[in-house]
Amino acid sequence: MGYLGYKTGIQPNTKGADDLFSDLQGTRDGAPFSADWILAKCMEGRVFCANSGTGTAPSTWGAGGLSTTEFDFHLSVPSGTTVIPLELSAVFEVWGSNSIFEIVALTGTGSITGAGTAITPTNLRTDAPYTSLCTITAEPTTTSTTAATTNIVEFWREGIIKVVTPATAGASGGTIGTKFSWSHKTAGYSPVIVGAGQMVVYLSAQAGEGFFTLIYVEIPSSRVT
């Protein structure tokens, strides 16, 4: 199989350091050939993973009811950069005592996070040709935080009226699923965070602990504006 516009055995042009688009590729009979856009971004090195909690060490999330200034995960996208979330997932190990449980993920602008655990995103390509320009904070304190103020979109919300850690007072919470996730494929859409902008996630339980993962595309804003 060859490529449109190239002799057999000669490799096609690919995106280089100049960030210019590649030439159209195709089969020998002239049919155009393309890859899934997300897979193409993975191959290009534009997809990242950010984890809160790793191995056997879970994150400790804000206790009590949901508070708009008590973030459990905060993604800040700088000006000139655009982020498209692909998947968010949370795995709970501890709920705490009998109380309401809520997950909310939203995008917007004007959000400011306080001190917390800095998360370094990892490129899905092992040679990591690009480094994420975003600032990610997990388990931030409520000190010096500001909720999003403009263009707020709550694109993911799940909850349980009452849930409790199974070991507490013989509760039957062990029958409740502990993994919750949002995917752009299931939803059929994704928010587009054109920096400067933020994504905030709340993981609210009486005394929740667990693991949170974000997979996202990060590209220069010049590609979407």
C-alpha cells in the first residue's frame, strides 16, 4: 500500500516542529486514508493523563456537602492553549458515614485555586514530544479559592441520595458501584476550554477517598480560533 502523491517505499510527510498540517494520504487506488482524530492526536503526542491518587495511595477529598469553593480537582488552561476533555473517572475506596454523594464537573472562567497537591500530566506517547502547559491541582485547600464566574457549563453530574462505607455499622454499600465515569464518546460531545479557562471537579462525600483520572487533548488555540 502506498500513499497519494508519493512513490512506493517513500514515507509520507508528517507534522514536524513547524506544526504545519501534513499532506493528504491515500491508498494506491487513489482513495483517501485518515485516522480517527483522537488517535491522531495520541500519535502526535497531544493527549495527556492526569491522576489524583496513585498505586495504593488514594486522594482525600473534601468532607461534607458540596461547596463551590472546595475543589477536589482543578485544571487551569493558560491563554494560547486549548484543552478538550476526553474522559473523567473516579474510583471511591471510602465514602464515610451515611450521607449524600455528588460528582460535578464544570468548565468556565474566573476560577482560582488555593494551595494543594500539584499534578504533573503525563503524555500518552512514551517519548513525550510535548509537555502540558496546564496547571493541575488536586485536593486544594479552601483558602484563596474562587468559584468559576463566567460561561459555566456543568457537563457531568452524578450522585447517590445516601451512601456509606460498607464496613460502617454493617451497611450494605458494598453492592453499590465504586467507579463513576464520563466519556466524550458516550456523551456525544465535549466542552472545549479555550484558555484562559478552567475545569473544576467536585467529589463530594462525607469523608471520601479514592482515585481520579483525567484524559485530555491539549493543542495550541490557533488550531481552533
